[in-house]
Amino acid sequence: MRGLVPNDFPQLHGYMRTTPRPGAEIILTSDQEETVLAQWQYGLGRALVWTADLEGPWSRDWSDTAAFRSLWVQAIRWSMPAPGNPNIAVRVMPSSDGDGTRARVLVDAWAPGGGFRDLLASSADIAGPDGASRRVNLSQVAPGHYQGDFDARSPGVYFVRVTQTDTSGEVVASEIAGFDRAYPVEHAPAWGNRTLLERLASESGAPAIPTPADAWRRDTIHRTAPRDIWPELLMTAVSLFVVDVALRRLRPTWADVRGVVATAKRIARMPVTATAHAWEWFVAWPGQGNAR
């Protein structure tokens, strides 16, 4: 509302009647003392309520005025997060030391001229998911770079507020960051199970791919293509049909089968010159030349 005079606002032709909730701040009211514009802040969250419309019949006298534009520029800026301090950058990430239950606060500090800020007394106030607060002193490990670890084994959100003071005790920078421990350590992503993958490859006959570059090898790809097998199936069916007809017509006994097998063996052992005479004898054998 900076620079705005409510008495100079155009007439508002309508609005929704509402009741402000506890903790809300009333910015504008109608001549009936009813809420037109209100704001509410809860923690870091901010909300605005405008009970009229923006371009409809209720605010038709407002939409083209400079006061209306100025009002909404200020309202939108108020609802947006405050810009960060350009002289400090704070990050919180899992610590690479220990058993994975700790988090690390990383701070980079710069002077307004662009150089590093060294020898600052730096600390981090941490609010854990259980509501308990604690302070961790940060050590300088490089020019303009400070860090410190804290216990973050409990799942939940951790709020971290970093404060830096100079040698005179004056606060030169302050920033807020957060860290989320969503799951216990046993639920954290692990490296691939190489033993299981090798066993699956062995049982399925798949080639091993030990390195990422081997994924592009052409010899690891088994190509398959469809092939027609109907000719083999057709020949098999015709052969079985002929055998079935022969068995139905001849109706041989086991004695006949044994005789045919024995005769075939004798013919196979005969010299080539005697094969023709043996075949004539075989054809003349009872039951072979004529169907019964």
C-alpha cells in the first residue's frame, strides 16, 4: 500500500462477503467494514485474498487506473519469496563422511566487491523434525568457504539458518536453507547387485556386459527370424497317411513284422550281385505281393 491513498480509489461495484480467519491482516475494507483485501503469513508461506474480481463488472472502474496496477505489483512482490543474499550461498547435502546419517552445511561467502570473505565467525542453527534446535559451528576450509556437519539420522525436514559475523561481532550475512531426510538409510538407493545380474545372465544364456562400452558390441545381440515349417509338417502328415493306409490294408501280425525285419537284414548282408534275386524272392514272399 506504499504510495496509495484508499480515499482516492475508484468505486468498487461488488465483492464476496467473507470472514477473516484468526491471524489474517486486513489491508482494505469496504464502507461497510467488510474485507476487500487481506493477507496471511504462516511460517514461510504467504497468502493474499481479494474478494472482488480483477477485470469483471465489479472492478470495471479499477482495471485501467495506475493505483490498481501499483496495488497488484506490491501484492505480488509481497507474496513472492524474499530474494536471497547475493553475498552468501548456503547448501545442505548428505555428508560423505561417516555412516550416511549426517548432513553437511556448505557456505560460500563473498564481499560486496566480489572477493572472498575470510575469517568470519560462522554458525548454523538447525531445527530438526522433532522440534529440537541445536547450533553447529562452521569451520573455514578454503578461501570464502565454510562447512560443518550435523546429525540428520531422523527422517523429516531440517531447517538451517546460517549466520556470519565479523571480528567486531556485527552480522555481515545470514541465510536460510533446508535439508530433507525422506527415508531411513536402509531405504536409500544402493549400487547394482552385480552377483544377481551375473547369475541371471548365466542362467538365461545371455552374454556378460562388464563395462558400459560393451553395451554397444554387436556380438552380444542374438538375432532371430521367423522360418516357415509347413513343408516339413506337410511331408510328415503325408508319410503318416501312407503308413496308416498300408497298415489298414495289410494288417500285418507281429510274426510278419519280425519276418520282414529278418529278411531286410539278410538282404543288407548279401553281395550286390545277389540283391536282385533276393528282392524277387522277397516280393514273392506270401503276403507281400498281394493284399490280404
